[in-house]
Amino acid sequence: MIITSLQNSKIKFLQKLLDKSRERKKNKLFTVEGIQENEFALNNNYKPKEFYVCESIYNGDLDLSSEVNYISSQVYQKVAFRGSTEGIIGVYHQKENILEEDLSENSTVLIVESVEKPGNLGAILRTCEAFSVDLVLICDERVDIYNPNVIRSSVGCVFSVPTLSLSKEECYEFCKKQNIKLYSTFMNEEYKSIWEVNYRTKSGLIFGTEHEGVSDFWKDKIEMNVLIPISGTVDSFNVSNAIAIGLYEVYRQKNVT
């Protein structure tokens, strides 16, 4: 049987998961569109609930062992975030927001405060995967990691990078318990450049929003303030670019002799 109506109850529920963060949180489910993204989710032990497949578009070979709902191309084009591409949407169970193991002594942690744009968060997670970040802590969440645009812009890396959503207070208590040395990025005169700091320990970099920067909460809790030296006329980077530069320096120090 092929679902051909947008009024079908399963399609209405799928649309709610796609559009509304509160529905994803209430049902502890989220959607994944695309072959590569679904492959990442499955390979990283996310448990699928069901799949929606448009047979006239889908040409993948994923293991679709859960329930499969076949839908028409017209329905797929209406519900898919990227229109008529790849022909598959998976619905998965969210993982619990806990860290199961202690971090190693050489771990790298990224702390991001109040990131607002799904595209930025996705790009950040993609960078974290590239530079082997062990954990991402999202403080005072404004966009949930299961937003379809986060998943799309991370190219599925959201599933391979351990990520927790916490308040600032919870984040600090966690870092203190784990003995993580914290480095902030306050825009003030007291700082060292990112390459003057030794990150070859269990270290965490804190980044704030582009407009507000890192909150004052962290001022008396950090090891050191670090900034990226620049020579142009601009005085700041897009937050995802700044994070990429900072994490590359940490990765370089820990991996290049």
C-alpha cells in the first residue's frame, strides 16, 4: 500500500516531527532524511522506529529492518526537507542526554552557549567530527540537535559526535568533576593567542554567540582567556569559523609531533 494523501494520520505525525521541536521532545523521536544521513544514524546505533520511502526516487541499499511506509512522490516532495531528493526519511528514537563513560586524559571538549542557528550548529558538529572532538556541551539550548537543518548541515555528523544539552551550571559542574581545563573566548584585553596555550591535556574551549559572546558566568571559572589573532579590518568571525580555527589548533597540538 502506498500513502498518497497528506491527510493520512502517519503523514500528519511525521510532519509534526519535522516542523516542531516540542513534538520531537515530547515523543522522544526525530527524523532523518537522506541515504548518507540515515546510514550515519544506523552505524552509530540509533534505533529506528520506522521509515518512509518513495520507491520511484530511493535507490539506496540500507538495512530497513524496521517498519517501512511507502509514500507517493507527491507526498514525499511535500514532507521532505530537501524536496524530491533520495527518497527516504527515517524516524528514530532519541538517545538519553547522559554521558556513559568518563573522558580520557587527552580529551577535547567544546562548549557552545546559546547557539541559535541550526545551520551553524550543524557546521560546528561537522567540524568537531573532523577534528576528533570527544564531547560537545550545548549550554542553554536555543535550537535542538535533532532539528532537520542541523542534521542536514552536519551531513549526519550529529550522530557520531557525543553531544549533551545542559544549563551553564550543569555544564560547569560536569567539567569540574571531569577535571577539564577551561579556556574561554572573551573579547577583552586580557588574553593569549590560541597558539600560545598548551592544550595537550583534558581541555575545553568555550564559545558564545556572535552578538553576545561568552557569558560572564564563566569569568572566574576558566584557566585562561584565548583569542584568534587577526590582521584584517573585521573584529570577529562567524562562530562556526572561529570554532573551526580553535579546534584545529587543539587537534594540531595533540596529534602533530
